[in-house]
Amino acid sequence: MKKTIKDLYGSAILFFYFLKWPYLVGYPFLYLNGLNQNLILDLLWLICLVLVIKDIFTMIKNREINRCKKRNKTK
């Protein structure tokens, strides 16, 4: 049972790491071209959207931290 959970967790990490951007962009395109609405696919798209927003927020936060460190070193 533990191995199965670890395998599912690893698969989810790989899926969301490599496919969040293509899925975020591609799913609305498919939906507009006639894909039937599916609750599971909609939830996956929302999860990808949240992860992309989190990545952007983290990138901005890290950039600000690095700027503060550089300012403190020059003083």
C-alpha cells in the first residue's frame, strides 16, 4: 500500500511539474473547439492554474529577497 501511494505521489509531481503550462494553455483551446465539459479535467485545470500562480508569486518573492541581499552587501 505504501509503495502504491509513493508511486501515485511521484506521478502527480511529475505531471504537475512538466505539464502544468501546456495543460493550462491547451485545455481552454480544446474546450473552445468542442471538448465536452468534464469535472475531473476542470479540476486538474484549476490545480494547474493555482500552481502557476504560486510559481509566479514565489519567483517575485525570491527576486525581492535577492535584491535585498545585494543591497546589504554593498553597504
